[in-house]
Amino acid sequence: MVAMGLHQGNYDSPDVPFFLMQQRRRIFATAYAHDKSISLFVGRPPRLSHRYCKLEMPLDLSSEQLIMEGADLQNAIASLDANGWNTKGALYRVTWSRVWFQYSRIREEVLEVSLGSDDADVEKRIDEIWQKMVRLDASLPPFVRVCMDEHSDIDKAKPSILTLYAIIVHLGVMQTEFLLHRTQVNRLKTPTEALIPISRRMLKVVLMVQNRRDFFRDFQVDVACLMAEVGVSSAGVLAVELLKQEQSRQITQDILPRSDTIQDISVFISLLADVKTGDANHHICKQGRRALKSALDKILSPSVPPAVQQGTGDAAAFDDMSFFMPTGNDAEFLQWLDRVEWDKGFINPVAEPGETF
């Protein structure tokens, strides 16, 4: 993006066709948003900063409208509202790209607070980011907000690719909120109660997508990414909270229903095992599965002594879990799980015998 100069924006020129200028904006918007998602996932600073980029949103036009010319093109542009959204209530691929692009700008600010070293006015900066998210939510067209909120079921009459876009963007918005709550817990030492509802919602959406895998049969790689990037972190937070409740004997059913949460984590654990070996997210899903399974074993059998004390070989299951947790016995694992910072975990998978990267 930088080498091609796309970060400097596209200027109106009679030598550049309209469709090409818009395509460049679409490409940059997607790259910018992906950069923030990867930064959140691996816990490193983003490579495309808004301070050096001209953030231009592409217009909310369909692919057919994009290649129009003359009066047809002018009429298509004139049909958009003042903010560049289509007024038909249509959901195009670029519609979701625009939403994702705007939330990614806020996510970059969250990453600055979460990954940054500046401790000055952290609370004030977090409050300002919250206000920006509220304003952005309110600025979205009603048809976009309604679609993002409707995830109780999947409308099979809609193309699966557009449904997947809606879900990915919706999860991205929740993940930004999740990161902001997590930052408050880590930097301001606030209680974790606010982190629990968003974690449950994220895991519910991931489970919903997996339960309709036939509908998304052509996008299994994307589904596996959702499990690795969103499901593991949200399920991990819930497992930590269940462990704390189990140890303190203080059950908060109104915030974290124990039975429903255990069932959701159990289902998620089984789904992680279905990720194929050749998938790029296989190692993350496999190791996340082992971590969650161990936590669930502790929750369901709190009185059972750790396996390492019984002299069994169960502790060996954690020997290859160095991608974001320490190797060793269950006690070390539980200590890690209690203090893990999901938004700062660096992924460093270890190849097993016979496997290569």
C-alpha cells in the first residue's frame, strides 16, 4: 500500500477513471482494516497509521454502478446521501467495508492505549474512545444497524457471502468493545464484570456460525479464523471467570450463568477439534482447545488433585502450548490463565514431529 502510494489518497484527475479511483479506495480501506485486525490478534503495533494515511472511504455503490459512465454514473452518485451511503437500504460488499473501515480507525486508538507505553490520562483517553464509538454507532444508516443487530438466526434467502460479511463486521465491532474493556481491566484495574457480557455475545455468534456450517460451506477458512481470533479469546475470558467463581465460591448467575456458559465452552471445545490439520489456524485452535479443556476440567472437578501430583501423564498435554502460555504442569497453566492478557499475547506456534510451517 505504501510503496504504491495508496496511503496518500486518490486525487480527482481526468486521467484516472472513476471506477479505478474507487477501487483503489476500496483496496486501501480493506488493507487498513486488516492491518488493525492482525495487530489485535498478534499484539503488535499496526503498520498503517492514520497519522501518515489519508483515510478516504469508498462510495457505497454496487459493482454494476461502479462501471457506469456519463449520466448513469452521475445519477448513481446523486442517489447517495451526504455521507456516501446508498439510500436504497441495499447491503453491498463495499457497504460492510465502509463500516469496518470506520470502526478500524477507532480500533487503532484502542490499540494505542492497549499496546502503548504512555500511562498519562489513560482513563480520559478510554472515555473519549467510548464516546467516539457511541457517535459512530449513531451515525450508521438504520438498515446497517438493524442488520448488525439481527443475529438470532441466519436468513438463508440472502447470499452467504453477504451474511458472512455482516457477521465478521459485527464481531469486529464487538471485538473492539472487548479490547477496550480488557484495556480498562489491565490499565485501570477495573472489575471484570463489564468484560463478561461482551465475551458471551462474541462466543454465541461464533457458535451460531459453526452451527450453520452448511450455509458457510464455501468459507470454512474464514470460519476457522473467527474461531481462532474471536472464539478462543472470548471463551478464555469466560473460563477464567468461571475458575475464579469456583475458587471463591461466589457464583454470579446474573452476570455469568454457570450452566449455559459451561455448555457453550464445551461445544466450542469440540468445534475446535474439527479444524483440519492443513488449516493455517490449526495449531492455534488445537492449543486453545487444550487450554480451555484443562480449565473446564478444573471447573467441573475442583476437588480432584492436579494430574501432575497423581503421577499421571496428563501434564504432557501442555508441553507444546508455548504459543501463548507457559509449558509445564497444571498449576503453572492455571496461574497463566488467571493473568493472561489476551490482547497482548504473541503467537509463536511450535511444530509437532512431522509438521512444518
